[in-house]
Amino acid sequence: MESIPLSELELRRQRCRALLRNHLDNAEGLMVFSRVNIYYLTGTMGNGLLWLPMEGRPVLLCRRGLERARIEAGATRMFPFRTYRDIRRILEDAGSPLPRNVAVEMNGLSWTLGEKLMKDLPDQNFIPGDQVLSMTRSVKSPWELDKMRRAGEKHDRCLCRLLPDLLSAGMSESQIAYTVWNVFFSEKHQGILRMNNFGEEVFLGHVSVGDSANYPSVYNGPVGLKGIHPAIPHMGSDDVIWRKGSPLTCDVGFMLEGYQTDKTQVYWLGDSASIPDKARRAHDFCSDVQNWIAERLKPGAIPSELWAHCAAWAQKAGWAEGYMALGGNKVDFVGHGIGLAIDEFPVLAKGFDHPLEAGMVLALEPKIGIQGFGMVGVENTFEVTPNGGRCLTGTDYEIICIRS
């Protein structure tokens, strides 16, 4: 079983502490609750909480799985605990007593547990630390980038080389989704996609035929779909069949060793000449937007400015109605950070004014919904470099034509 190198963990912890000093200068340490962030800082999906002091070794408190944590993250001090009332005593005994001002991962707790924490630790002043955690994770180390590059290569191979030969007219969305899964598993996809936003779920992604891609959606993304069932609005429907004259839009994520890439590929039944002119022009516009942003994914670029330019461009080019989806499905972003979760910091949207940094990884996803037809466009995962965005998920952004 792989272990995160101690040098890698120290790099992450020091970055987190530096951001705490810069953005929460009164915080004297950080308390982390979500399993993904505990993994990020220790190397184990701990069930409990992690205390990261500004100086000294972190302390992991485990409700369950202490034995596993010792195998996977043995360099971290760890102790069992049962209730939040135990935290103060355990940390004092460990030589890392709780200070007055504690930054906390508030998104890692339910409201009920948050209130219990404050009740059991009444002497602490809790400060929101979620933004610091998001910023810490946004810059990927070479160790992380290696995983994402390999994930991206597999992602591209699956959607552009392996899947097309398995697609045909008459398949339902759900049949196509199962086929995508089989292809992904053959390339070592590890069967889970993770989201940061509270309550947000995703399973494989969206497989949408024709106007199904404009079906009302609760998911915070431009591609709609009917899904399997009202209780499972994911993957694709048994009742929606792919036939000539309809695009197939696959917006699906790939996971390798905990890290994800995002990619959308559009397919068409028939030859290229049979693609309607409006759909072709819309797809080409989306490719141009993606390429324009990618050229500017350099350290110092401002996400909100990239978003504003492209939104104005879509308006001027006549695509404003369908740009980033139709009606209530429309989203106010054109890209998002990605890594251990699909939806990471930063977002290419209004209000995101922190400059990009080398090593950030973003999924760019300009798309256009066409009423009565479906959705076209692209999505690929890019690494921020001094020379612009480096695509991790392939370099061919055309609609793939399938012989029916």
C-alpha cells in the first residue's frame, strides 16, 4: 500500500501554516475534521479530527480506525478519543495544548456537531479556516501532479480511443454509462468521485443524449440529465435512446490514486458533414474559449477577469442564451479547480480575485446548450505553468463521429 512521503506531508503542512499566518494572523493552529483533508495532511482517511499547531508535530485523534491510521500515517502522533470533551486533555498530555484562537474546518462538521464542539470547548475562539485549507490544496506538488497527469492520460485514452468503438445507435443513456464505467475500470479508475461542496454528489458523471443535456438539473454544473431515478439523478436514463440527429454528451470524471481529472466529450452518430451548422459553430466557439483561457493559465492571472472576458465574448458572439447552459441550468463559472475533489479552489467566476499560481490545476468547461437539440462544448483539465495551461486530458477537442 502506498504511503505519502513524510517530505510531501511536511511541504503541505508548512504551506498551510504560512497561509494561516497570511490570512488568519490571529489563528494559533488549525483543527481539521473531514476525512479528505485529514488524508491530505496525514496520509490516512482518519475518522476523527486532526490538530495542526503552528509549531510542532500534528496530532490525530481517531474515533475509529486507529490501527489502520498507525499503518498508513505512522509518523503522525495519534490517540483514540470518544467525545469532544476529551480533546483538551489529550492535547495537553501530548504537549500541544489548545490555544485560545483556533481555526477550524467548519465545512467538515454538521451544525449539530459544530454546536457540540463549541459547548465542549467553551474557552476557545473558533475562526473559519476552510478558505485556508482550500488555498493550501489548490497548489499541487510534483508528487500530486504526477498522479493527475497519469489520470489525465488514462481519461483521454478512455473517452477518445477506447469508448468510440463500443458506441452505437439504439443504446440508452444508462447502457452508455455502464459502457463508460467498464472502460474506465479497465484503465484502473478507482470507482469513486469526490465533491467538496456540502450535500453535492456525483456518480461517474453525466451521460446525456440530445435534449436530455438541457433537462432541469440540481447539480452545480451546466450539463443536465434525467438520470436513473429521482432519488439517483446521475449517470443516465434507461428511457433516453441515442439515435441519429442527436449528440451524446459525456461529462465524466476519472479517479486515480485519490486524484481526479474532469473531461467532457461530445459524440455524433454519422459523418462530420451531417452535424448541424449551429451545433458545429457553437462547439467551435467553446473550443476557442477553452484555448483562449488555456493560453492565459499562467501565474498571476486573475480568475474573475478570465470569466468576465469570456462571458462578454459569448454575449458579443450571440451565444449568451445557451452559454454555460440554458435557463435554470445556467452556471456562473467557466472552470474550477480540481484534485482530491472535483470542485476545488479556485473557480473561474466573479469574486475569485486571488492570482493563479504555478501548480494549480483547473478544469475548463465552456459549453453551449441548444434548445431542442442538446449541449455541445468541451471540458479538459489543465495545469497552470509559466507558459500557459498544459492540458492533462488530451489535445483533440473535436466532436467524435460514430458510424451508426
